[in-house]
Amino acid sequence: MAASKSEKRSTSTVSYKDALKVGLVCGVAVLILSIIVTRAWQDSTAFGFAFVYAGAALVLVSAFACILNWVMRNDTQNDDQSYPILK
């Protein structure tokens, strides 16, 4: 069997779109957990706070992932950047 010539080259960063996907997944997880923990089905105020917590988690995790991605793209100290941040 011949080796494939279309082998992907590894990079040290992921796309910003993937960083936003990580934030979205964390936001959904926080939404589900905060609905369960606050028993949001019993109180409309708790239901509103569950969405506030989820939105805050989405923004904070996405921003942190994008900042880490930007730092790794601008890193010039390490020549061997074969380790992705979020994969």
C-alpha cells in the first residue's frame, strides 16, 4: 500500500471558529447545569439567571480561547509548535 501524499500538516493553533465552538459547548453545558441546580422550572427569575450564566460562560470561554490562540500564533520563542491548544 502506498502512503498518502495528501497528509495534513500539523499547526500549533486552531481556527477562531473552533474557539467559538468551544465557548458555545461550554455555554450550553452551563445552561443545562444552571437550570438543574437552580431548579429554574419553578421560578422565572432563576430561569432568567440560567441564561445569564450561560451567556457569560460563552463569552468568557470564547474570549479566553481566542486570546490563547492569538498568543500561540504570535509565539516566536519555540520553533517546534506541533501541539495545538484546543485539540
